Amino acid sequence: MINRLAASFTLAPALARAGQAALRAAAPGGRRRWERTNFAGRTVELYAGPATALAAAVAAGRVRPAAGWAVLAAGACGAYDDVAGAGDPRRGFRAHLAALRHGEVTSGSVKLFGISAAGLLAGAALKRRPLEKVLAGVVIAGAAHAVNLVDVRPGRAAGAVVALAAPGMLRGGPGAELAAAATGAAAAVLPDDLGERVMIGDTGAHALGAALGTAAVVCNGRAGLLAHAAAVVAAAVCGERLSEWARAL
């Protein structure tokens, strides 16, 4: 068990670093496509987002394939929003759902429904009882969204995942391995994120959140799933306040 836990914890950082190096060397589409200006006006690289998402997906997938696909789907939906939604001032579910009611399909609404569907499919694969399947889907999709909500300053999202996932490594079993994968992937990007050298964007934040959610799902039974589902729903309802709290830390 210790060897499997160590493998999950070390695989994700190794893949994340290798992925960043490969993307930086190739810079598909030109280097300017992979640069953004952060809140402080500094130029940061975006290579960490896709690299971290892929690393977390592979590390989670070796433990539970459904978990890996959920992480990959969440990262892909985040990547779509990073590209298609660049410059869109609308934030939060309400704004994107309001646009949808008026016939406009925004990148945010695509991301919302895409991650929700991925979470529900993964929850159905990871749990046996119908209610637990639904709760698991809510936890996975909700965790992906909640982590993105706190991604308002350098290191907030990755730091939150490390803080929340690391205790799960003590639980034992596949849940501990998934927690190790989430912790390792987040820890790999955290120093450069805090140092304002990289930005993980929606791609990395959603993927790390989904990894955190799958770990919580596998670690918990019905009561735990209810508690986690209530927490992520509350985070979605209080999204603006959660973002302000993360910004103030």
C-alpha cells in the first residue's frame, strides 16, 4: 500500500514537470498564445495548466479509470473556456445561464454542463447505489467548480487542493491513492504559481478540483458524500463571497 501511495504521489509531479518542459519547448501556436498578464501586471506562462491537468488525469486514472477521465474532461472544459472565453467579462453560473436563456451559448455554460456531465458519469462508475452515484457526481463537479472559484490569486487553487487532499492520504486504500495524486499534482505547480511565474487557469483549476472530488468520493460513504455535496453546493451558492475570501488571503 505504501508503495502504491508513493507511486501516486510522485507520478503526478514528474508528469507535470515533464509536460511543462515539453510545452515550453514546442510552444504550439507561438509563445504569445501561452502568455497572460496576471492581476499584478506580470507576464506569466500558461504551460502549467494543461501539464498539470494531464498529469493529474494520468495519476488518477491508474487508480480508477473513471477518475482519470473525469479529471481529463474537467481540464478539457476548462481549456475551452480559457481559449473561447478569454475577454468575456461574465462570471458565475447566473450570468452564463442568463445568457443561455436568451439563446447565447457561452463558453462558461459549455464548461458548466460539460463538467457536470463528466462528474455524474464518473460518480456512476465509482459508486454502486443510485443515491451515492448522484451524490458522487455532485461532489466531483462541485469540487471542480469550487477550486476554480478560489483561483483568483497566485497559488490559491493549488494551495487549497494540497490542504484539502493531503489528509485523505491517511485514509488508506484507493481513496488515499487518489488523494496522493491530487496532492502531488497540486504541489508540483504550487511554487511557480506562488512565485507568479505560471498561471494554471481554468484548465488546471478545474482538473485539480475534479481530482480532489474523486478522492473525496472514493474515501467516503453516504454520510460523507452528503456532507461533501452540501459543502460544494454551498460554495457554488456563495461563489462571489468565496472568491473574495480567497482573494483576501
